[in-house]
Amino acid sequence: MKQSSAKLRAARAQRMPLRGKQKMILRSRRYLNLEMPVRLLDTWLTPVELFYVRNHLTQPRVNLPEWRLRVSGEVNPFELTFADLEKLPQATVTNTLECAGNGRTFYRPRVRGTEWTRGAVGTATFTGPRLADVLHRAGVKAGGKHVAFDGLDEPSRKVPDFIRSIPIEKAMHPDTLLATMMNGAPLTPEHGFPVRALVPGWIGAASVKWLAEVRVLDRELDGHFMKAYRLPKRPVAPGEPVSPEEMAAMTALDVKSIIARPGDGSRWKLGPLHITGAAWAGEADIVRVDVSTDFGRTWQPADLRREQAKYAWRLWDFTWTPPATGCYVLLSRATDSSGRRQPLLPSWNPGGYFWNVIDQVRIHVVKA
Ligand code: MTE
């Protein structure tokens, strides 16, 4: 009797803390981090139910009638209500959002942090006024060089406030939004209701959720979460300590592809096999994805699906008939419009960021 109630409690504890996200992998409950199982990736736009969640702190509750967006710093300060934002011209940007730490778990030596594998990424349409329209109204002074976003999530005893800045050029870009909608519906609480920054093509951390303040600064923000998302300026040895002066803030995403299906370790009957996945490149475009089925000896181009938009991933397909039963490793390698190609080996870094090594899954082909 005792044992079965303990089992019941354990089962309940395992249950997904967020309604509608039952299919996700729970990476941590406090603070909430949910990863998309990549085998479920089969649509260009990721449904909100499958969109990863990355929270550094407790999600705030927002009362919309009381909510204001403060615009401050090197401007003539003012406040906006949600209705004010809705009255501004609206723009829609389709963006692949990826957490900089996606793939961290593959680094050796291991790096501390959320143990993302491949699913801290998703693509959605984001709609809202352009940040540039709000900044123009505020009249940015000559000294305004960076724009900091402060979210409503409160610092805890161990984790400082989540504030991040981007350079003024990116803030003024017409595709940088104060997004109020995701996939045509109001933002859900976990994705930043009522308003989040959308900094397209850049690491997910730039797109601050639950916005409370947009502050124009004369220099890059010097806060905890600016120091956190940094990469060494030169390649370093795995495990080597790197001083803060040798690190630079991360901006746009690198080129990357993942194999969504078949799943790693899966078994297939001998016959034609449909391989599918996604590829993205931040502010650049994917120009090709190549697949290897013979341990990287030869590569053949995959078919890129039609749906495309600047900043959004391309889905791709490749059909292959294994020559015989056995164990195979499938590899995918993307190339982008700026000439970047996925590397063969990782460039280790202390934060475990930007994992974009050629993707691989091992499959077992059995008798038909
Ligand atoms: N904004 C706030 N206020 N607090 C956060 O913890 N996490 C950031 C960013 N914006 C975060 C935030 C990180 S690290 C990522 S990768 C994205 O939100 C994730 O967005 P999502 O949860 O909507 O997928």
C-alpha cells in the first residue's frame, strides 16, 4: 500500500508542469526548461505545444490593464500601454529561435548548464510593432549605442535579473519587433506574454520575454546575463579556463542542421528509408544540406522543402535504400549563403554554446 502511493507520487511528480506541453522533455522544473523531442519536428512552423521553453527565473504573472512598457535612458522617456502598442503599424517575421546552449550535453569535457540535446529550437511567426518605431518616437540621443531589454521576471537569491542589450543598429532594424503574437495568437505566458523582444537570427537569449523596460544605453550592458552568453575570441583547448577579457558577446546563430527522423538508435526494415530534418543559419540563408550514409565517405544533396523566409529554417528530405541489413550512421551537413559549413568537430567553449557539429544518428536495418 505504502509503496504504491509512493509510486503514484513519483508518477505525479513526473507530470508536465505546463498544460498543453505534455509531449515535451522536461529538462528542469525550477526554473522551467522544456525541450522539443526532435522526432516530432515535421512542420515548418513549430506549434506552440512543441516550442521549447527556456526560463532562467520564475515566470511572472502579468495583469494586462496594469502593464506598461517604459522607454528610458538616452531618449525622452515615456510609457506605453498594450493598447498603444496595438495601434502602431504591425509587422510579422518568421524566425527560428534557438537557445545558444542547444547541444550543450554533447561537449566533452562536459560543461555545466541545462542539458539540452537537439530540441531547444523552434520556428514561429512573431507579430507586433517594430522596435524602431517606438525608438523613433522616443528620439534616441546621439550617445544611444545599445538597447537593453528588462523582463518582468524577478531576480532570485541565486540568479540575477534577466536583462540583455543589443547594439542600436540591430535594434533599429525593421525586422526587430516588440512581439505580442506567436503563430497568429497572443503570446502564451511561458513565451513572454504580453510582449517580448524578437531579435531575429540571433541567439534566443536576445529575445527577452515579459518586457517591462526598453533602456537606451551609451554602451553594451554590463550585467550577469551579458557575461553569461559569451564565446572565446580564439579557439581554446577543451577544459581550458578563459578570462573574461578574452570573451565576446554572442549575436547571430551559426549554420546548423539536425536529423529529425529516423531517430537515433531506431530499427528499420530493409527498404527505402525517408530521412528528414531541418537546417538554419541565423541571419544567413541555407543554400544546401548534404547527407552521408557511408560514414562520411560520400555526400549527396538533400531536397530542400519550398517553405522559406529570412531567419527561418528549411526543412529537408532525403530518400535512401540501404544496400544490406546492418548498422549505419546517417550524417547531415548544412552550408549557408555566407559560405559557412557545419564543422566535423566541436570548438569547445566554457559555456557549452553553439554546438553545430555535423549531425549524426545511428540506425539498425533489419531483414524485411
Ligand atoms: N527573457 C526573460 N525575461 N527571462 C528569461 O529567462 N530566456 C531567454 C529568452 N528570453 C529568458 C528570456 C533565453 S536563454 C531563450 S533561449 C529564449 O528566451 C527562449 O524563448 P522561449 O522560452 O519562448 O522559447
